[in-house]
Amino acid sequence: MRDDELDELGEIADGLASVVALRRRADQMETLHVERAMRAGWTWSQVAEALGVTRQAVHMKHAKRLIEVGVDLRRRNV
């Protein structure tokens, strides 16, 4: 392989590694801020709207962990 081809492959690999790192960071930020919102009394619907997803998607992704860390998820009247 030529040096320029190797350089391009390295750039592609670096770019893909950056995508992975960004996704992980975005997931960490989502986890943090969903928990903050729920502790502040937001509803699943409010969180979902803010994230641009369905209420069910947010619930499926976060409910178990929120319960494990002690967030009260009983029906909310906000």
C-alpha cells in the first residue's frame, strides 16, 4: 500500500473512533440530564419531547437505571 493510502486509512479510522467517542459522551450526557429532569419532576413526555423521541423510548432506555439510583417515578402531576 502507498503511504497516501495508509494515511487515508488512518484518517478514516480516526474519524470513526471519534464518532464512537462522541456517541459515548452523548449517552453519558443524556443519562445525566434525564436523571436531573426526572428528579426535578419532569414527566416522561416532557423528557421525550426535549430529546425528540417517544415517551416509550425514553422510558425503556432509562426507567430501570433511574429506579436503581432511587429516583421516584410514580405518576407525576406537573
